Amino acid sequence: MPPTHESFFSYNVSRPYPYRWFTPAAVLGAVTFAALFSLLNFAANGYDLVVQTSTNPNSTMSSAGWLGRWPSYLTDKVRPTCQAATVSVGSQVFTNQTALTYTLTAIWQPSEGTNITVFSSMSYFNNVLENCTVTAIEINLEALDRTASQFGFSEWGAVVQSYILCGFYTPSGLIQFNLTQAYDYIPATISWSHLYTFLGSNFLERDKSTRASLWWGESALSNYYVYLTRMMQDIRVNATSSGEPGIRKGTIYITPGNNTARDIKSLQFFNLDYRFIVDLGYGNFEVLAPGEDPTVSKLDYGRVYPNVWIIADSLAKSAYSTVLTDLGQIAAKPNLLTNDDDLEYFSRNFSAIQRHRANADPGPETVQYDTAKSGTGPLGTTPSVISMGYICQVPRLKSTGNLLVSILVADLVFLQAIWQLFKLVTDTYLFRSRPESNQCKAGGADVELDKVDGVMSSRLDLESTSSDALVSTNKRVKGNSFF
Ligand SMILES: *[C@@H]1O[C@H](CO)[C@@H](O)[C@H](O)[C@H]1NC(C)=O
Ligand SMILES: *[C@@H]1O[C@H](CO)[C@@H](O)[C@H](O)[C@H]1NC(C)=O
Ligand SMILES: *[C@@H]1O[C@H](CO)[C@@H](O)[C@H](O)[C@H]1NC(C)=O
Ligand SMILES: *[C@@H]1O[C@H](CO)[C@@H](O)[C@H](O)[C@H]1NC(C)=O
Ligand SMILES: *[C@@H]1O[C@H](CO)[C@@H](O)[C@H](O)[C@H]1NC(C)=O
Ligand SMILES: *[C@@H]1O[C@H](CO)[C@@H](O)[C@H](O)[C@H]1NC(C)=O
Ligand SMILES: *[C@@H]1O[C@H](CO)[C@@H](O)[C@H](O)[C@H]1NC(C)=O
Ligand SMILES: *[C@@H]1O[C@H](CO)[C@@H](O)[C@H](O)[C@H]1NC(C)=O
């Protein structure tokens, strides 16, 4: 029977492999490799990267979960990554204790000798602050020069300015920076609606159970602030009521004393200097300055005018301790907020202050530590980092449809390659061990099969075979599909 039509395309003749193990091996291999490829493709293609901001890039980057256990050459595209933040000189920063706000005033890297390299900004990646020290504290007192609203809260006001030196380690070495912190319990921005209440200014957040030291730090700062300003008011009233000119403004400059005074209760703990300006009227003024080598105890003992030395000293110690606690620095530094006895000593006057203050209530605590400590958590602090928002790229699982298509497509490609490889190896082995298997038994005559690109294709001339052979060959011809 002559062929009705010969198409340009042809089909292959195929024969079953003469091996018992072939089918189980192929099925088992297909299942195993399908599972393995699905897993690999899931890790490599199952995720999209989306941009997210994070406040803790270290935990974001380590949150890769099971992805993190895959070799990085497969998953480095889908691992979460975060960019360092840039902090420039002049920016306002706060730590993850969310208490005081600081201004960055200088950044540098110490280099050889005494030379330093100064930067206008630093690259910051959630580094833990180290070795912070308060280098000086300045209390600037003012009365009528403040706003009328501030004057309404308290005739006198103060700005407690702390100067801080801090640092952190980066792979490229130590970076150091200077911070200043300005504490003013009655800032110009405070609303009049807070009259006769606890103002809650300067502190971003407070938590008496988890950050008890800062809770007490805020209490000590505001108590000594209202105590000092009320005392200045009393002193001015005393002076003017007896016809003397009053003080108009003043500054007290306090530096940590030499390190022999390790006890924060000691009056030697700080050295001090001051200037007070007495308004004599008609544009004249007089400046009060200390004599030789002033110390808090000498000034207090001599009742030197204006006698606020111990209160100013306590206010400065409160600022010193609060700043160091906020910066997570308590190791090897005296701190009145991390020691029960010291805190009790410095909070003993809280109830007396509560009875003698102007129109701004201190807080949040107004009683001594021993009375209120059962209501607050344990004293102490944790390491601090500067709070920043970091831009991170995090993997997000693709939608189910998307995931299915991308894994299926990748699986098919891989499985096909493996199948071809498997067949090639088996065929090679087959033809080598049984050379006759490369021939087709058709009507008693062996027909040589061409081997094209490793795929067996047969060019059986159907016309030349007997109808018997044609039938038997037809039985054996199957679609040469991969699966
Ligand atoms: C601040 O961050 C540091 C470092 O991650 C951590 O050890 C500390 O517990 C954090 N402190 C607070 C109050 O969250
Ligand atoms: C410090 O800087 C000065 C001037 O730039 C330079 O002469 C000196 O060699 C530097 N010292 C060191 C230790 O690099
Ligand atoms: C976060 O990771 C950076 C870079 O690996 C490291 O320098 C920094 O100390 C880490 N911060 C914390 C809090 O672990
Ligand atoms: C912190 O102090 C230790 C011991 O004094 C010192 O080795 C280290 O270099 C200091 N680190 C910083 C950041 O100043
Ligand atoms: C940082 O502060 C310290 C102490 O206040 C000061 O001596 C130093 O000059 C400051 N550094 C820079 C670069 O301004
Ligand atoms: C004010 O003067 C009175 C009477 O002289 C005196 O008792 C009081 O201690 C003075 N107050 C202050 C704060 O100096
Ligand atoms: C440190 O303080 C002690 C006690 O007040 C004093 O005897 C000593 O001279 C001071 N040292 C310096 C370097 O000022
Ligand atoms: C508490 O008040 C008493 C009496 O006014 C005073 O002697 C003492 O120095 C004050 N304590 C503090 C820490 O200011």
C-alpha cells in the first residue's frame, strides 16, 4: 500500500528498554528530582523582594528563617538586606530607650597620633553605643527673659545642657561623636493647658516597669528643676523686698571631678564654676563670680550668694545619671539611678519639694524611692542604640498562582534536562553492552537506526518491509514523549 502522504515532519520509532530497573528508577528519579527541584526553585524563585523600613535591621536581616539555611549562592537574591542610615551633624537623635533627645554636634575618627579625621555625617547601622561620658553640664538660669507663659509656670527657668562624648565600633574602626542634650522642664513650647499638672516634657516615652531607672531619672530631673527655680525665686524676692537689686540670669558650669570621688553622693563628685548677673538697673549690672578654686561644699559652707549650690549639684547629678542611663552606659560609672541607696538619698527631698514649688508640678514620681519602689520595676539599663529607620529589602512569598507557574516552569526545564541525561547514559550503556540493540529487527532483516544527537530516530522504509513486519513494528512504535 503506497503512502498517501509524506509530511515534512517525522516520528521516531522507539523500543522499551530491556532493563527491569529502568521503570522504577525513572519513576523514583522523577519523583525525587521533582521534589528536589521544587524545593530549590521555591528557595530561588518563590520570593519577591519588597522594600520595608525597619527599626532593627539586625533582626530583620537574621529573620530569613529557613531561607537562611540554604547556600547563599542560591538564595542571596532573596535574603533580607538593609542599608545603613546616614546621620549628619546637627541632627536630632534619640536612643531605643526613647527618653531624651540629643543633638549631634561633631563626628570624627581618631587616626594615628593626635590627628583626627572630621566627618559631616556618619554611616550608622544600629551600632551599640560605647564608652559614652558626660564631659560637662551647664545650667543656664533665666527669669524675666523667658516667655510670659514660661514665667507663668515658674518665675525662673533653667536649661540643663549636657555635653557628651560617645562612640561606636564599625568594621573600619572607631567612630566618635559629640552630643549635647538640653533639658528644660518648662520649654517655650509647653502649652498653658498644663498649668498645675505634670508636664511630661523632654522625655519621649516612659515605662515605670521596664525602664524604672529612667522613670526615676525623669522624676529626679523635674523635681530638682522645680526646686532650683523656686529657690531662685525666693532668693530674688528676698533681695528685692529688702531693696537690694535682684539676679537677672546666671550660669553654673559643672564638670566631673577627678576620678578619686567615686561616690555620687559626695560633694567632691563635680567641680563647678559660675557667673550670676545682678541687674542694678539703668543698664548697669554686676557679675558674681567664684573666688579661688570653688567647690560645692565650700560654697555651701560659706552660704555664698545665691545659695543654690547643693540643689544645682543634685540637678546636675540627675542629668548626668539620666543621660548615662539613656545611653546605656552604667558599667564602671557612678550613677544614682542604678543604686537603691543613692536613689533613696536623692529622692528623700521629693515630698518637701512637692510642698514648695511654683506652678509646674514635677513628676512622674513625687515621693521618695523607698515609698514608691514597689510600684516600679528593677533599676538598671540595657545597651543603647540610636533609633533610626532603616530601608530594608525583605523577601515576600509570591502569590499562589505566580508561585505555581514559576516553580512548574522551572521544574519542567530541570526535569527534562535530567531525563535526557538519564536516557543518554542508559543508551550509551545499552549500545555498548548489546551492540545489536541499535538495530531494528524488521522482517528478518536488521535495519540500522541512525543515531541523531543522542536521540534514537529510525528511518524505516515502510515500503520495503513486509506487511507482517509493518504490523509488528507498528505495535512497537510509541509516541516518543519524555514523561
Ligand atoms: C536597645 O537595643 C539594644 C541592642 O539591640 C538592646 O540590647 C536593648 O535591649 C534595646 N533596649 C531597649 C530598651 O529596647
Ligand atoms: C598629623 O598631621 C600633621 C599635619 O597635617 C602631619 O604633619 C603629621 O604627620 C600627622 N601625624 C600623624 C601621626 O599622622
Ligand atoms: C547590627 O549589625 C551591625 C553590622 O553587622 C553591627 O555592627 C551592629 O553592632 C549590630 N547591632 C546590634 C545591636 O547587634
Ligand atoms: C572604651 O573603653 C575601653 C577601656 O577603657 C577601651 O579599650 C575602648 O577602646 C573604649 N572604646 C571607645 C569606643 O572609646
Ligand atoms: C567633643 O567634645 C569634647 C568635650 O566637650 C571637646 O573637647 C572636643 O573638642 C569635641 N570634639 C569636636 C570635634 O568638636
Ligand atoms: C529669705 O529671707 C528670710 C528672712 O531673712 C530667710 O529666713 C530665708 O531663709 C530667706 N530665703 C532664702 C531663699 O534665702
Ligand atoms: C583629686 O581629688 C582629690 C580629693 O578631692 C585631691 O586630693 C586631688 O588633688 C585631686 N587631683 C587632681 C588631679 O585634681
Ligand atoms: C535635702 O534637703 C535637706 C534640707 O533642706 C538638705 O540639707 C539636703 O542637702 C537635701 N538633699 C539633696 C540631695 O538635695
